[in-house]
Amino acid sequence: MDCIHQIIKLPFFVKLSGIRATEEFIPASTFMRNHLLHCPQRKMVYKYMLEGVRGKKEMTFYESVNSKSAPEPLRLLRPFLPAYHGVVRSTDGESTYLALSDLLASFKQPNVCDIKLGTASYRADASAEKKAYEDSKYRWQRNVGFIFSGAQIYDSMTGQYTRLPKILLRSFTPQQIQTVVLTTFLGEDPHRSRQLACLYAEKLSSLWHWFTTCGSQCVTFCRSSVLLAHDTDRTTVENRNAVVVALIDFTDWNPVPATETPRTQTVDADLAEGFARGLTSLAQMFKRIAGDITA
């Protein structure tokens, strides 16, 4: 999901019985595919569920994580995910959405980055054309383990948001990502920027620790993203909740089989290494900005 895109606000909903006694139906006149539908009153967003295997896989992921019988690694992942509230449908029955908590609900003027994790955005069995196409998007992806999907920066002088296009973000070297993109993302106040950078580094490191100690034994991710966000409206950084670090987009995840063949072990190891590298690279960039380690 490219989180930096148009969000459609929904004026109303109709409740009908269904999943867990309440299944919400989105009025057909208000829904648009490939957009997030936003209901600020409920602090919810509704993500269009892709047709076919990819959409079902994402739904299965959220249901697996939130199941009462979820394994310990998935339960430990919950703080890094939007809360899942089931599935909703448009009144014409043609479109289905995942109901998720609005991670930015407490922010007035958020800065947001959507960053796809992994040294590659495809699986080993992808076609040569697919691999070449994905590899062409960002020449440094294999080194840093991530690729930007978008960024939204609030300009306090104009009161407007600037959306940085993918083509611009993907033209920056890793050094420029740190010194230009992330530094701008953190804001102009040096003291507050360092505080925010410390929090981002801490949370990204916590997510890395989860993945490397237990998460990679349970799941593999391909093309999943990490969402980074904080409020530019606040002058102080009160606590860890001042920043959002959340995993999103699970249309291409896989559970790790209980019994793996040598081939699946190799493929999963490559995906796991790339995912972990992206988290490490981002955490180190924020640490450098905060002055915790040398540039």
C-alpha cells in the first residue's frame, strides 16, 4: 500500500449484522479502488482488498496475527501493526476492504514516510523480466535493504503538504536519503529532530530485534513496508508514542513451514536477510542524525 496517496473521507456508514455481530458496509457511491477510505470519527481507515490470492493473503495475515491461537512471535508483532477490525464490503457487494485503525489519528499535521523493506521486491521464482524491472527502480536497494514508496512533509510556513514523488526519492543515494530526505522529514528544530531520530532508531531497532530473534522463524515478508510518522504540530517529544513505526502491506507474506526443504530455507533466508537489512539501515541513519554514532 502506498500510504502517501489520496484519502477519501466517508460521510456515513450503514451497519448490518455479520462478522462478530457487526459487519460494516461502505456506501457504493463513496468507495474508490486503490485509495484508502478514511472515517475520522471512528479513527479508522479502509484498505481496498485486492482480488485473488494477494488480497486473501493480506486478510489471512491480519487474522492470523489477531487469532487467539496466534503463536508467540505473531503476538509480539501486534504493537507494530495497525489494529485489525475485520472485513467490510461496499453495498453493491463488488468491493471488499480491510478495516484498520488509523495510525495517524492523534496527529494534527503529520510527516509521513512509506518505505518498502527488502533487498529485492520479488521472490526467487519471479520471471527475469520482473526481476529486471524491480531492480531498475532503485540501484542501491540491494545495499541498503529498502526503497521509498513515498513521503509527505508538512510545510509550516505555507500550511501545505509536499508529497515527494517516487522518481525523486529513488534518485537519492543512501547518503542523501539520510542527509536530505530523513533530515527534512524530522523537521527544522535541531533539538526536536534529534529526539525524534532517537525514537525512530529505538523503535526500528526493536522491530529488527523482534524479526531476527523470533519473527523470521515464523514468517517471511516480501514487498512489505514500514510506515514512519510523527506530528509536526507538537513542540516537544513527550514519549515513545510521539512517533509511529508500523509494518503495513502483507499481500506477499508466507508462514515459515514447519518442515522446510533446502531450497525453501535458502529462499526464506534471502528474504529474511533483506528485510532485516532494511530495518538496520534505517535505524543506523536515524542514529547518525541523532549523533549516536559517527557518520
